[in-house]
Amino acid sequence: MVSKENQAVPLATFRTRKGDAWEDVSSDDIFKGKSVIVFSLPGAFTPTCSSTHLPRYNELAPVFFKEGIDEIVCVSVNDTFVMNAWKVDQEAQNITVLPDGNGEFTDGMGMLVSKDDLGFGKRSWRYSMVVRDGVIEKMFIEPDKLGDPFEVSDADTMLRYLNPDASVPASVAIFTKPGCGFCAKAKQSLEAASIGFEEIILGTDATSVSLKAITGQATVPQVFADGQHIGDSEALAKWLKVFLQKAA
């Protein structure tokens, strides 16, 4: 795998599905006149891609947009039906998924590799890049090791390249249940502070047993931030006051 920095991206056509209609998307449609982050991975629904690679880019997307990035694109040698279903499953509203089903773009990047040992056939090696008006500015290519290394193509490495001093938002999760007024208040407080969060709904995503096992509490809401248990809506209000003062 050789870096293609300062070269134009390959010319390719991506066969995408929008609703019930086919729509061909070209390289120019994606890259011309724009600043684009691309991250490419071996396959939708696979463990590292689903647990870390795509979710973190989606989480940090607002920061990337503030840094002048117009679009964040995920490329995989999968068909459009798989990619669309994966995006919905991941709730990755900030990411454009591009199905490189025939490996045309990936091959042009020199990143098409054999995953025959896994029964995958030809897939993409894991990498990321910044593309400005169709020209590759910077590439982060995973080292040539056995397996599926994930060391340099992650979202945090990309953000450090674009701006080492960029402020990274807190990773927030909140346990709620339907009809809970305090839960609604807590979510509104987070939204007012422009802090994204993942909602874990009791009865749908978790049970009261899970809540007590994780938090030691039986009431909702219960909020976590960057691995720290914040507590209920009143505790969240205190945490937000300190957090926003530090961010100011």
C-alpha cells in the first residue's frame, strides 16, 4: 500500500440506491470543489468498523465541519443495500456511505486486498485521507500487518492532523424512560449546550436491572460523560455549568 498524497482521486462511479431509485454518483460529485474526509474499511457490519471506526467519525463530525470539512465519506467494497442498512443501524446521520461494490475506486487507490481467508474476497485495506478539490492532501494508511490493524486511520488521528488544538466534545450517554419529565429536561439541557448524546431507553435498549447494575441507581435519568457517572438531572445541571465554563 503506497500513499497517493498530492495525486487526484481515482475516477469511479458509485452505484447508490436512494429510496426506490438507482442513482449513479461520480468521483466529481463527491470531491469537486469540496474538502472531504474519506475513511475506508473492510466491511459494513464488521466488528471494528461498527464499534469504533464509523461511530467515532460520526461523533466528531460537528468538529470536523467547524474545521472546514464539507463532507465525511465512508467507502467499503459492499453493495448499496448493505451500506444503506448499515448507516441506518449505526444512526450515522453525519456520514455519507459510498458502496464500492466492484472495488473500482479502491483498486484505483491501490488499496484492494484479498480477504479470502475470511471468505470476504477482495476488500479495502483500512485507511483515511483528506481530499481537497479532488486532490489527496494527506493519507493515513494502516501498517502492513497480519489481520486488520486499526492504529492511524481513526477519527481522532485525523482531527489532530487538521487541528491539534481542536476541542473534542464529551462523549455522553443518558438512561431514560418514556414519559419521564426529568429525562426530557436533561435531554433539553444537553441539546441547549450543543452536546450530542446517546439515549438508552429502559424497556427498549436496557432494563431497570441493567440500570441499577451499571449506575447503582434505580431512577432516571442517569447520565454518563467520558466514562464518569454524572447522575440525575440536577447533577447534570451542575456538571454542565462547570463544563461550559471550562469550554468558554
